[in-house]
Amino acid sequence: MAIPTILLPPLTPDTATMSHPHFDHLQAHLDRIRYGHLVDSSPESLYLGAQEGESFWELVGLRVTGCPVVVLALLRFQHLGLPGVPNSRESLSSYLSNLPAPRAADEIGALSVILPPQDQGIPLFLKRLRAGIRVGLVTLDPARVELAFDFRLQNPTLVADLRDEAKPLRDHYYRTVDGHLFRGRSHEIPATVTGDYHRFVAISSPEQLTPQGIYPLPTLFVNRTYLALRARARTVEELAALKNWVPFLTDAANAGSLLPTQPRRHGQGPPTGSPLPT
């Protein structure tokens, strides 16, 4: 039976009709992805924070262990100066896998991040940062980041997350340790990988699969420890096998969102939507 695609709203499986400045910003980004927007109209209102010499602060979204909702935070990146790429930087997967050299105030093995106030709209907060407002920093352990995404449509993070960038992207199905099921395209990770270089894997064109339908997501950068299962989906035979493996059946998938915007309540089911024919 074909899985229906859910119309907006809602865009994430467990989004309720609640308004919050941070989650409104996320919802607007998911809307742009759902409806096929290709160009970032205004980096200043979407993700760009303060400039600091050869570095800049950028808004990203994080799913962090122990937090029931998506965390919006600003990370500090080095300008790469790539021609034709506004605010060019390294991939989030390599950034989180290989931490930048710590500054005097940073802890070794951790990142200093900026958290926007929960009662302030993101565009206004970004504007205040660029105007020089002073804010406190919070220490983040990247090992506790389950997945990350950014707020760009055309971005440098689509670059291959392996050093051998000639390797093609492959279709895969994934199941998280929390039971979420999603599919997307990523590079193969060599079995001989050691250390943290490939801690995060970049997954492009991801779609979450739930009993209620398919939900398009931004490019995800997923901690490999958060992936319980990964299966190739390149051939007819591989796709046929997926339909007979219980962990990859939508009826056995976690119905909650990979990008949660409110804590799940006991007995609360996801909202229904109007399916489109597939």
C-alpha cells in the first residue's frame, strides 16, 4: 500500500497548533522545503548572525539528547571565501565531527553556542546580534547532538561528507534508536573508519516515513550513534527486501517527529492531514 503524502499544515508528525517564535521560524523553513523553494531570499532574517573577523555566527537546528524539542542555536564558523557561495563554510557533518580549535574561553572537546531567548523572534534576534548586542554563551557537547540541520536552501553543507567526494550518493532507509523511520541519500561510510572524522553523516533529500504519511525534511546531519539500522535501497531486490523487514515497515515506526516542536504527551496521537494520491 502506497504511503500518502501529508499536506501542510501540519508538516511534522507531532506539531500541534501552538505558536512559538522559534518553532514558527522552523515551520516557515519546512514550508519552503515542502513547496520547492530554491533560493534563500534573506540570509539576514533566516540564519546569519554577527560577523567576527574571519568567522561568523549562523543559526542551526539541533536535536539534543535529553531535550524533548528541537533546539535552535548559533554556531561559529570560519569564512571559507568560496566564490559564488554566500557565507561559505564547511559542512555541518565535518564541523560537528571535527571540532574547530578551541578559543581561550572554550572547553576542549566542546562548542560554545548562542541560544536565542525563547520569547524573541529569530529575525529580530539575528538583527540584534549583528548590531553588537552582548549575549552569554552555552557549552554544547557535540557527542550529545543526535542530528543537526541548517536554515539554508542553497548551502555549502551539501558537499560530500567524505574526503573522496567523487563517490556517488546512494539511496538508503534509516531507523533511529528512537524508532523513527526515514529515507534519503548519503555516501557509504567505510567499515574501517576509526575516530570521530565520520561521526556525523550528511543525508540529503530526507523524508520521514510514518503511519500517517511522508514528511519532507531539510538536509540532515545525523550522529552515527543515533542510527540503529541503515539499509541500501539501490536495486529492485533491495527495495523488495525492505518491504519484508519489520524495522523498516511504517506501521512499526515512531509516529513522533524527528524535529519535535513540543513534548509528546501520554496518549497523544499525531494529527491527521489530507493525503495526496501517490
